[in-house]
Amino acid sequence: MKDENINALDEIHKGACMGMDAIRFTLDKVEAQKLKKELEKELQDYQIIAAKIEDIYPEYNDGKPHETSTMNKTMTWSGIEMKTMTDKSASKIAELLLQGVNMGIIEGRKILNNKKMDKKVYEIVEEYVEMQEESVEDLKQFL
């Protein structure tokens, strides 16, 4: 079960890092103040999840939780740059972020459904998924 805890924490931490990267890469493109505030709130939510993982990770592993690789960061950045080159509307940015959020929900639900974890790891994964599901609802208004 120790390995499943580590794997769950690593995957959720990578997802949170990807979410933070995507938001940081898009914030300077956002003109609508309402969307900007929403993204800043979501960035804080991801930071809280990442911090919780970093706090308990030493209980399961001597290393640090996995983050997104430089290659993934570059791909995320270039994808956002390409897709917003001609359309920087709130709708387009919300659409792009929703695609990533949905991937996070799928990964989180798979972990919840298929891994045996300690209660505190399970609760972090569950919090991540619930935060992502709330994000979907919040971003829909900008489509």
C-alpha cells in the first residue's frame, strides 16, 4: 500500500503543478477581470493541494513529489501560445483550461476508484477531484 500512496501523491502533485503552470501561462492573456479573479482563486487552490502533498510526502518517501517535467511545461506553454494566438477571448481560455481540468478529474477518479490508500492520502486526492469538479462549473460561465 505504501507504493500506492506514493503513486497517488505523485500523480496528484503532477496534476496540481500542470494546473498551476497552465494558469500562470494564461493569466497575462486574460482581459476579463472576472475570469482573472477566478483563475487566481484556482491557482491558490492548486497551491494548497500541492502544499498538503509536500507536507505528508516525507511520511511515504524520502524524496520529493513528482512535478511536471520541463518538456511537459514547454508543451503546455507552446500549446497555450498557439491556441491563443488568434483568439484570446475569455471563452477560448476557459475552453483550454477546461480540457486540462477534465484530464485531472479523470486521473483523480481513476486513483480514487483503483488504489488502496491511507485515509489522509485518499482525502487529498478526493479534495483535488472535488476542486477540479468545482472548477469545471466555475469555468463554464466563461464559454
